[in-house]
Amino acid sequence: MSTRRTESAAETERLAAELARELEPGDVVLVSGELGAGKTTFVRGACRALGVREPVVSPTFTLGRRYEGERCPVSHLDLYRLAGSPDEEPGLFDEYLTPDAIAFVEWPEAAELPPVRVAARVVLRHAGGDAREVEVQRER
Ligand code: ADP
Ligand code: MG
């Protein structure tokens, strides 16, 4: 596990890019932290490093988005709006969590994911002003 302190959004994006380089299709990265901690910023940095050219913003009205990356498709899910809903539609994640794609999941604790290969767990915490503590735990 590594914990690093970042002083700006750009620095968090760079940290995410480092992790992105190690990822392979089928890998899922869980990204936790309270609102504004920098989860979407982290995912954006990783997506850029994976060659995604589209804007990477919070998927607000959908559960997720699927981007075209350089090496493979890249999925970005935000499960926030699922929190507290008892029944999940079966197959809800099917279009995003596919073996050919690398996936990033914000608010992973808000729902039960199907069995996937979790490659890393990331936790972001506010550390005063623009500072963040970014914990990256690689699972393999
Ligand atoms: P979340 O997805 O966790 O709600 P966002 O990434 O959408 O958070 O928002 C984080 C906000 O904090 C952005 O406006 C970003 O520019 C800002 N920010 C400031 N400093 C940092 C930092 N060190 N790391 C990440 N984001 C930062
Ligand atoms: Mg977000």
C-alpha cells in the first residue's frame, strides 16, 4: 500500500496516471472518498493516461460511461445514486464491467458489484486546502 500527499488536482491526476500504466483489460479500480475528495479527478488522470480523449466528468444522470481508450475501452462508474436502494436491477453493470475494459468505480460501497477482478483500491481524503492524502492499495 502506498499513501501519498498531493497538493493540486494536477498532482492527483499524475498519481492516477502512474497506476493506470499498470492496468490491464478486465481490471477494476475502486475509488473511495467523500464528496469533493478528488475521485473524479483521479479517474480523469487515469483515463487521460489510458488515451481517453473525451471529457471525463461525473456520470450524473447515468450510472456510468464507457470511453474509447488507446489500448482498450475504459469504463467510469459512479454508484452514488444507488446508495440506499435495496434492489438492484440484475445486469445493471453488464455494459461497463466487461473483460475487455478497464473500469473505475466511484462510491463502490454504495452497491454490491458482481464478481470482478479488483486490481487496486484507492482512498482519497481531504488534508487541508488543496491537499489530499491518496492511498493506493494494489491487489496484485
Ligand atoms: P469527487 O469525485 O471525489 O466528488 P472531484 O474530483 O469531482 O471529487 O472534485 C475534487 C475537486 O477538488 C475538484 O474541483 C479539484 O480541482 C479540486 N482539488 C483541489 N486540490 C485537489 C487535489 N490535491 N486532488 C484532487 N482534487 C483537488
Ligand atoms: Mg465524483
